[in-house]
Amino acid sequence: MSDNIEKLPAGYEFIYEGGNQNRIYRYDKDNYSKFAIDSGVVDARYNDNYLLISVDTTYSMNPEKIDKKNLKYFIHNLKRDTIIKKISFKDLQKLIKEDKTLEEINITK
């Protein structure tokens, strides 16, 4: 089975293999990897302002079935080109309440 690759903004690629083998890479203009989550990616959603990524760190074979409260989250502000790594479910929900542009890509639901 071949990988399903989704191009995301800011040079990211979401590589979907299924199970805990889903991963995300970010490449620079010279095609060198600048950022990688090598396994456990559950979901990635984006809009014009943000990219949200959810990751299962339990090594489950079915990460999409893990309670969303137990996932780790990454948020990339695309306008400022800044990344917040390993934000908790609770902290991400607070950010979503503060910035309504995150609501349309809310991956905690």
C-alpha cells in the first residue's frame, strides 16, 4: 500500500499510512526537513492563520480511538511562523476560546 501524502501550508506534509505510522514533516526551501513528528499523528487541520496537529504518544495501533484529552497538540501560527510544541488538551481549549479563528479547525472535538 502506498502512502497518502497531503500537502499542508508552510512546507508541511502529512503522510498517512494508517495506525500509528502517520507522520508529519516540514521542509524548507531547499527540501531539508526542519520539523518532524515521526509517528502517531492523528489529525492535522489548518486555516489561513494556524495549523493544528494532534499526536498520540502512547504508541497505540489505533491512535484515532485514543481519548482526545490524552493526545498531545502542536500549534503553528502561520502568520508569525511560530510553533508551540506539546500543548495540552486543556491549554489548547483555552487558546481556542481566546482566538475564535481556531474554532473552525478545532481538533479537540
